[in-house]
Amino acid sequence: MAARVTQDTFRKEVLEAEGLVLADFYSDSCIPCKRLSPVLAELEETYGDALKVAKININFDLPLAEQYEVQAVPTLIFFKNGAEQDRRRGLVKKAELQEIIDSLK
């Protein structure tokens, strides 16, 4: 299950995590974010230990969103061993996300 990550836990949960982490910057009022959430849950289940999904609510952690220059939600940032590898904005199709994950894992 995707972990809710805050500014206080971001370093440990995302930057210090081994392997691939998909950071989902979202807002509760964002309809595309709500549509994307079950897709991310499916991907996390499919990939198991090869993928960790971290959810960052920009309404509560705006400084973190600003640090990563998130200007629209949803914004998905792929981190591998603490380094940003790829980024997508908007409602991204599951197949596109799978291609990115497969290329990075």
C-alpha cells in the first residue's frame, strides 16, 4: 500500500530508500489524482518489492512540492537510489508508467 510521506519522512522514505520509488505529488481536490490512485496501487501490487509508491499531499507539504518544482498535480517523480530519474505530469496511462518502471528497475 502506498505510504503517505511528509516533509519530515521524505528523506528516509524516498531519498534513502533502496531501489525504485514513485513519488506521487497530489491534492485531495484533484480529480485526475483520484483516478490515478488505484492505478498506482495496482502497479505497486504488480511490481511488489521492485517499486515503492510514496504519496505527497501538496496541500500539507507545499515546501516539498516547491523544492521539487511541482507546478501541477498529479506530478509523478521516479527516484532510484535517491536520484530523480524521470517525471510525468497529469493523468498518465498505466502502460506508460509500466514502460518507465520496466526501464528503470
